[in-house]
Amino acid sequence: MPWPAEQGYPTEIDGQEVGPRGHAIYTGWVNACGHPAINLPSAPAQQGLPIGFQLVGNFGDDELLFRLAAEYETAARAGWQWPGETANTPDAKQ
């Protein structure tokens, strides 16, 4: 679950106490090494909260990440929706 807006960061993740950078411990090395990365949305949680994931490529593999992201977007687009909109899927109730 997300943390309250008035909190600057989560204090616990998966039952483990964390500090101010606990939610981002895996991003610093990517930035420092200059690896390309891209974040993509995925299906929302059961409660409707958005979920996403990050792909990290080898140094200089920007184009590969762009291609993978485009392929994923094409394959997954049918199920994406903004909160409050009706899903664009065949089984969605209109």
C-alpha cells in the first residue's frame, strides 16, 4: 500500500522498517553507472492502485529498452485505463 501523502517516504516495506531511501535503494547504482532505464505501467492492484515496473539495460542499450517498451505497450494496452474510466477490454461492463 502507498504511504500517506503527508509522509515523505514509507517507514515500513513488507514488514521491514526502512529509512528515507528505503523505497529507492535499487535506483542509485543505475543512475551512477549511466545505465538506461525505463518505467512502465502494468495492471493495477485489486484495490485499483497503479503498479509499474522498471527495466534496466546494459550501458548504451537505450534502443533495446525503447523497443521492449513499445512491444510491451502494444501487447498490454488493451487492459490499461486511467482511474475512473471503463476498461477497454471485451469483457468490460459498459
